[in-house]
Amino acid sequence: MRTLFRLSRVILGAAVLAAAGCSSPWAENLSFSPPTTTPFRPPAFTITPTPAATETSQVTPTPEIPTLWVDPGLPETFRDGLGKPVGWNQISSAEQARVRVSPGDQGVISRWVYALAAPFPTVVENVPFQELQQAWRGKTTAVFQNSPLLMTESTRTMLTALWGEPAPERVKVVSKTQLQERAWSTQPSWAVVAFDQLNPRWKVLALDGLSPLAEDFEIEAYPLVVPISLTGEHPEGITYPETNRDPDRMTSLVMTGVTALVRATAYTMEQQGLTYPARDIKGVLRKADFTHISNEVPFVQGCPYPNPSQKGLVFCSDPRYIELLEFVGTDLVELTGDHFGDWGPQAMLDTLALYQERGWPYYGGGANLSDARKPVKIKHNGNWIAFVGCNAKGGGYATAAPGYPGAAACDFDFLTSQIRSLRQEGYLVIATFQHFEYYTYQAQRPQIRDARRVAEAGAVIVQGSQAHQPQAFEFAQGAFIHHGLGNLFFDQIYEIPPNTATAFIDRHIFYQGNHLSTELIPIRFVDFARSRLMGPGERQELLDRVFQASGW
């Protein structure tokens, strides 16, 4: 390219000289410089190679957050106990949720137990289940008449899933905090309450003879159970309460009144057999997890053969009679009674040895004052229960001293301090008295004063173990107080009829560390030794009398 450019320049120069002539004066000195040029360079290009084609392209999708919907009408305790899997999101739309938890029988994961309940001073014991369903639908029934059924919003939601929409004029929704107050203020009154929400101010009514308080309860047979279901996929890691009535969290205790295996009771035992007095009531006593016996009388080797007409009040029992206490399933013994010291210190020590041989703890009396004041502590199914007791008469009835056996006299400063301490340890405290005997259904002022004092200290159950006839109830400071149960095994059937011919066995239920319910079991003596469970008419008569004496 440069050679061509130089040749062009020579030809052009020759042409100029020819045109101007050959002798131009300035031509000899002419110097020619070519124009400055920039060398040519090809443009620079950046070439990006095309990637080799692949069979498939990998695309990472945005992960889907799994969703859970929980029916807001489910019981609060169920919702509180529901643990959703890690990474799951609880949403408010049932339609958009992958997993739904609600009342229903498709994919059952839990069964929620309910109770038909009424204020404690209610005479009715059992209701046909069909009547409850009829009342739900707005019909008049023999038991409910036209009275409303009270319940919380959650309970209404659950039962609606089971039975359909209720009659609005019969089913009344009341807040959880006001439900019991509303029921007590308008008696007769009826409510449906979740089992775990019961308390002793409710009386639980059986349905077709089935009670959720029974030790032999079968959830499949009981009619007032609502299933809770999980629909959709079943995610790993989800947790939930399977029921609100877990038998592994429940404890049953029966408390009894006076036992004195003497006089005509002992004579009948000699004639009919040592276990004869409990022939008709053994089931009630033996089914309970714990059975309390308040035995007032010492077992004495060489105790005289029983005399039904004995006039004196110095008592002893043949050691063979302890078979009756074994037969009824005794678990602990109260020793606050007036007659524990009737045969002196050795008889008391020998009696304590019999209890110790059988593994029966005792309280309210003992080998000395310290032993007599020692509480009995029970831990069962997560329920911690402590028993304390004393003899309110004192004097010769309560002989326990630093070096002497007997019943413990009531020292209320000590007793109330002991109750507070036990409550701080986590125990539910049961306080029992041997008080003065009053042959009245009404509780008397000294009984009321002392019972309320220990209730204020924190006792959850207060019992008068001295009474030879049934006496009144009350609720005070959150405690259930029964001022007198009557006799369990004693020969007073004809002493003050009909008062001394009847009695109560109290059956207490504890659940998840709370006193859940008390069931009254009335009995009637048929002779000097044996009692039986009352029939419906007899129960109503006795309950009417005692509830009236209680001011209810």
C-alpha cells in the first residue's frame, strides 16, 4: 500500500514541473513533505462464545410454606396444648390451609369429654341422655323442664359439630368467668362443662348411669364426648392433647366418718363374719385409689368379747377385726378420735405397729406429739395431697405429748402454719377434725369457726370426722367443707333415728394438681353393723335435709 502511494507522488511532481517550465527559479529548492496519516488498524471485536446446549435447565423453585388452620371454637386447653411443626404457618383461612384441625370424626386425633353439671346443692343424680339431646333441640323434658342449658361459646361450637345447631331459646352462651355464678344464681340450673374445667362447686350428673368421674370410665361408652380431627396431610412433629380426661393424671380418694368396731357392731361381726359390715359398700371403698378410715378405737390383745349392751365408753377392738379394714382397701388412717387412748399407751403403740406392718400411714395421732402432728403426704399421678388433723376437744381426749402417744390436740397456730408450708411445697391439703359431737344436721358455731380458719390457711378440703350423723356443707376461701359425714362402722342405728341411721361417704377427684370434684355417696344402716347404698328416693330425702341445713 505504501509503494503505490510513493509512485503516485512522483508522477504528480513531474506533471507540475512540466507545466511550469524547466527553468523555474524556485523549483530547484523545492522540498515536498507528504501529509501526516494515521496507520490503519482493523477495529477490535470481543467475541463471546456460545455455551454448549444442555438437555435440561435446572430452576430452583421458591419453597412453599406449609399452612395450618385451627378452628377458633376448639377448647382453649386443646389449642394451648397444640404444638405445630417447625416451619409451619398458622393461618386464619380454612380453605387455604393444607392441614385443618376442627371438631369432627374424620381423622380423629383427640376426644374431648364433657359433663352435665349443676350447682352442688342439686338433688338430681342421673339424667337420661335422650333428655339432654331433646333440651338441646328446644323440647320440654321431665328433668330440665324449660330451663336453659348454660355453656361457653367453645362448648356450644363443639356440641354443634356433634348434634347440629341448637334451639337458641334453650342454649345460652355465658362467659367462662361468669358461668358458675349464673348457674348458682338461678337454680334449678343446668350446664355443660368440659371435664378439665370442673370444680367442686359443680355437681356432676350421670348420663344413663354413666359418670365421667368413675374409675372404670370407658370413653367409648360415655355419650358426651366430642371428637377432634385433623384433615389434610399429617405433618411430622405436630403434637396435641389426646383428651382432657387422662386417667394417668387423675386420683380418686374416698373419705369416711366414724369407725368404732365395738359393742353391737363387734358382736355382729363375731356372729356374721368379720367383713360383714362392708358387704354392700365394699365396691365404693375398694375402687378408689386411696381410702381414708378414721378409726377411733385401739386394737388390744385380750380385748373382752363384745357386749352389745355395754354401758361404759371405754372401748377396745380385737386385733382380728383389722381384717375388715384390710377388706375395704384402707390406705391411710386418721387417729384424731376420742377413744384412741382408752386402753393406755401400750395399746396405742401396739395399734400403730399393726398399721405400720400393713404399710398404712397415719396422722392426727401417733407415738408422741411430733409423730402425731406429722402429715401424711401422697404423690399420685401428678397430684400431691397432704393430710393433717387434730382433736379439737383436747384434754384427756388428746394425750399426745413429747414422750407419750395419743391423738394430737388442736393448736391452730401450729396447724395453720403447717398448712401454709405444705401449700408452698405444692400439696393440696386435707384437714380433718375430731370436734364436739352435735346431733344436728346444722353445723354449730365452733365447727364453723375452726373449719373456716384452716380453709383460710389454704386447706382445699376440711372434714369433721367426729359426727355420728350427716351434717352441713359450705364453701369458704375456695375450700370444700363437710362438717360431718356420719358413721361408717358404728352401732348407732337406733340412737337418734333417722339421723344416726344415715351417713355419707365423700368421694373426691383430683386432676392435674387440682381438686376437681366431690361426689356424695349416701348410705343407710340396715342393722348395728352393716350399711347399704341408698335408693333414689332415700337419697333425695337426705340431700334435701342436709342442703337445707347448709342454707342452700
